[in-house]
Amino acid sequence: MVMILSALIVLLAAVGVFFAFVAAVGVLRLPDVYSRSHAVTKADTLGVGCSIFAVALYFGTPGEVFRAVVLLMFVYYTNPTAAHAITRSAYSRGVEVWTADSEEDGQ
């Protein structure tokens, strides 16, 4: 049983690191604020969720699990809300949406 729990913790931590890496690559590679925001929101929220769940399983005490669940709820609520606020601000300031035509025009 301990070996299965350890394997699950390692798997969740690895998945969390993978999705955090995907979020970082999305920020570096995607062309505009809207697609970058989308990549970071989706990948980072899932990566942080898996990492926090791994921490909750590792410590396993009721207090730590409760804190991890509260932190997960906080992250799942605030991360998409912050991304929405950032993209809405960019849109209201007139930041152009990237299209394939934008690349051809040299913008």
C-alpha cells in the first residue's frame, strides 16, 4: 500500500511539473496575449492542482489535506479569473488579436 501511494505521489508531482513546463513553453512560444493567457490558465491550473494534490497525499494528516483542498479551491477560482481580467484589460486597451494575416503583414 505504501509503495502504491508513493508511486501515485511521484506520478502526480511529475504531471504537475509537466503541465507547469507546458505553461512556460506556451508563454514563450505563443504569439499574443490572448493565446498566452489561455495556455497559462489551462496548463498551470492543472499543474498546480496535481502538485498540491501530491503534497496533500504526501503529508496525509487531516489538517494538511484540508489546507491543500482550500488552496486548490483558491487556485481554481483565482487563476481563471485573473487570466480573464488580464485578457479583458488587453482587449479594452486595443491589443490586436493575432491572425495568420498578421504574420504576412510583418506585424
